[in-house]
Amino acid sequence: MSPTWRSLDRGRAVVLSSGAPATLVRTMPWYTGPHKDAVESSIKKYSPQPEEEAEPVAAAAVANPWVTK
């Protein structure tokens, strides 16, 4: 990586898009913006929740027709 990229200030990013010149932008993290509470609420509502731990079950041995001996 070029030293120029590494010297970017924290909170800055370069957007690369096909057919357009590179653009320097300032990032806007959701956790510092005006919609922080709404985003946190959505994360709590829609994030996968831990399920009950699955109990292993013994499976009967079967011959695999794809394996030849």
C-alpha cells in the first residue's frame, strides 16, 4: 500500500468507483450520528439471537454409493 494511503487522517476514506475519479470522503459512523438509537434498536430486533444448544444424535451408519472400495 502506498504511504499516501496510510497517511490519511482517521475518519477519512477514499471512494473508488468505475468511471469516476477517486473521491476523498469523511466517514460518518452510525454510532455517533443522530440515528444512533434507531440503529441500535434495529440491531437488537433483527440480529440473530442465540438458539438453544443442539444435542448431538447418533446417526446410523449407511453405505455411501459414491465411495468404492
